[in-house]
Amino acid sequence: MKNESSYLPAGLPIPVAEADGLSAPYLAGLQQGRLLVQRCTHCGCWQFGPEWICHQCHAFDPAWVEVAPEGRIYSWERVWHPVHPALRERCPYVAVLVELPQAGNVRMVGNLLGDPMQDVRIGADVVGVYEHHPETSPPHSLLQWRLR
């Protein structure tokens, strides 16, 4: 089992907000141990990834709402071929698409912690785990997932 305090190896690009700051609230929330998802203040539609307008009614500036980092596996893949040179020695690993019932069933991609050869099933409950990296410049945090 990989070290879960730092699941990913050094050398990967650090997630930073776009120049326009669109994802800055999401990334800041992760650093505070909070999962923030956009929700339209006009029609109530949930959405992820971040956008300047609502996917449903096209109103501007959806709000950021805190939700529990809990969901279920919608899809998954055991990754055997590294997508970045820093991951060369870390394969296989399990990538999951997690559906968040408390946020209108929006879905987000993440890593599933634990044994990369573990049994994984669609619909399994997962809980988010925050991985903080205060030592990087700039500091950043990631949201990983663990089977409940």
C-alpha cells in the first residue's frame, strides 16, 4: 500500500487556479479541508468543474457551496501506464469518477487510496481524504478518495 499521507510522488505539476481565478475558490477550499461545488443561485443547478455561468439557465457567477466529501463510485479505471513521468514507478493506481449525491450528483475524478489491486465496484460508497502539501510553492491540497 502506498503512503497515504502523500499518495502522489514529487515532481507532478502543482494544481493552481487559472489566470482568471475561476477555480481559486475550489482550490482554496481544499486547503481548508472543505469541498466546494458550484450551485446556481437562480435555478439551483449544481455543476463541476467550475464555470462562470450556470450550465442550465446561463446565469452568471454560480455560488460556491460546501458539501460533505462523500459519494459513490460512478466509474473507475486501474491505470497501468503513467500519464506523467513522475508516475512511472507508481503504477498501477486506481482512478475513480465519484458521484456526489448531496451536490445534485455532479461527478469528479480522483484517486482511490489503498491497495491498487483492491476490488472496486460501481456504486461503492467513498469518503474524501484531503492531502495537504504545505511544503510546495505554492502550497496546495488534493482531494483523494477512500472506500467507506
